[in-house]
Amino acid sequence: DQQVKQNSPSLSVQEGRISILNCDYTNSMFDYFLWYKKYPAEGPTFLISISSIKDKNEDGRFTVFLNKSAKHLSLHIVPSQPGDSAVYFCAASRMDTGRRALTFGSGTRLQVQP
Amino acid sequence: DAGITQSPRHKVTETGTPVTLRCHQTENHRYMYWYRQDPGHGLRLIHYSYGVKDTDKGEVSDGYSVSRSKTEDFLLTLESATSSQTSVYFCAIRAAAGDTEAFFGQGTRLTVV
């Protein structure tokens, strides 16, 4: 039973346009959400996060939106650049489980076309 | 980059043999985690540690054991490797209870033949 779901395995956008990556979760106990970016043959790297008490967090070209009632979050990348091409993982954590271990979605492969 | 080193980076082993993967950190972080990454599953938690000699199971712990005798080292052992344990293994560290971000190592690609 996947508690964090990324239903789009892949996404292709043109350079300069907006990329929107989506993530749904089922466990209402999650209190923190993160996005990680992963290049081939490398470990995931932290990108941006949001607390469950907020609905938006922005860092440069990256914005994460959280809709708690829908149990949905999204990552917006504006403008998209070819270097953004990678696999993006959504992750969630809760204070009382696994000493804040992360529960991951299955990932979305983003390809930004020049 | 966080000071995390995983070894070996690649390993091929035979079914039924024991295998140990090592995660070494230079950050003095309290929490350490082992994940495996498989297509269609993202990263799944195998075991984690919240201090020296303090470990607990994650969601896919069957067939794996861990040990942490020093703050800097977290070992993952496959007691008797099976083909279903062919995967990419990632170690992660986190500093303190209030921290939410974890930092990952480069990964170990393990193939069981």
C-alpha cells in the first residue's frame, strides 16, 4: 500500500516553460513533505520542502504547493532548464515513525527539451 | 556535499552468499538510514539507526540486518543474498530530531546472480 504516490512516471516540457510535478499521499499523519532530485548514478539531493502548516514554499525557480484537504502537493519549476532533467521524488515524513524516516513516491522522470 | 561514503559502489555476488555494505559519515549525525531503490517503487526504508547500537526495522527489512558500533559507520548485511535483493542501496543521514532533511550517499549497486 503506497502511502505516497506519483502517478506520472514521466514528463516532458520545453525549455523556458513551466514544469509541474504532482504527488498524492494517503496518510494524514504526515507533517512534512520534501522533494528530491536524482541524476543517474548519483544519490538523491534535497531540493525543497514544506511543512504541513503551510500551503506554499518558494525557493528561486522552485515552488512547492500543499493542499492538505486533497492530500496533494505539487512542485513547480519556472522556467524549466535542460539541467533540470532528472528523476524527481516526492517524500513525506511524520515525527512518530522511524525517527522521521522518509516515505518516498516512485518518482517522475522530467525531461526538459532545449 | 554531506560527508557520506558508501562502499563498495558496485558489487556482484552469488545467491546464498553473505554481503555487507558500508556507510561511513564524517558529519557526526545521529540518524542513519538504509534504503533500496527499485523501478516503480521509489526508495524504500530497510533499517534505520537513531544512535550507536540503536537500530530498528523499516518496511522491507526481511533478509537484512544492520549494525552500528560507532557513530560514523552503519553496516547493512544481507545474510544470504537472493536475486530479489538485486537493487541500488542508498545510505542517508540526518543530524538531529528536529531536522527534517536527510542527505544521501552515492549509492551501491548490488547484483545477485
